[in-house]
Amino acid sequence: MSGGPRGPVIRAAGCVLWRRGPGGGSVEVCLVHRPRYDDWSFPKGKLKRGEDPRAAAVREVLEETGHHCALGEPLPASRYPVDGRPKVVDYWAAEATGGSFTANDEVDRILWLAPDAARARLTQPRDVQQLTALLDTLPRP
């Protein structure tokens, strides 16, 4: 894949991780806090050489949140420049299937929030597109 004047496209993948709240009705989504950027976002990261984007998305969820997940529908990709290079992040809806969080160098906190609270907490406005798309894909309880 070609890129800009500073090099090829940076490829990454991630998920909007979700679960049913207590009682099984309401949806909660997981946001990660990255101290390096002091931001709240969805779990995501760069693809390893030759890695399938779906596998990368699942790997990143586990690495950043400690949760296993079942990959669901694809969500809109996010495109933005990083240090003069184009970056494309492919996203999927992903239901949490178990696990627990342990803080690490990359992610020091996670929050499970109702969609409106998550929308208000997300640092980058572009992330709201994936949240909205997730809510459109989920079956109503």
C-alpha cells in the first residue's frame, strides 16, 4: 500500500469492546487510557509484519484490556495523519467474553461506560463514529 511523502501507510486494527451491563440489558463499552498520550480511546495498535487485521484487533484487545473477545461486525475505519504519514485503523465490534485488566506501560486504566458517557469521555471526535456504528449493529435487548 502506498503512502505519503514520508513513507507507507501505517496499518493498525482495533475494536470497540462491549458487554451487557448488570442485569443483561444495557450496553457498556470499554475505553482505555494511554498515559503516553493522556487520552481515552478504544483498544487498537499497529499490525505486526504479515499479521491479519482481524487477528491484530483481537490481540490488541487482549494486550490492552486483559479481555478475550468475540469479533463481530466490521466498523468504519479511521484515517488520520501521524507524523506526516497516513494511518488507517480498521475496527470491529467485539463482545467481551472474559478476562480481567492489569495495568501496563501502554494502558494504565480502563473504564466500562454507558454509550453516552463513553461518547463524552472519548478524546478524539473521530472515535465517536465507531461508537455510533457499534450501537447500530447491536441487537436490542
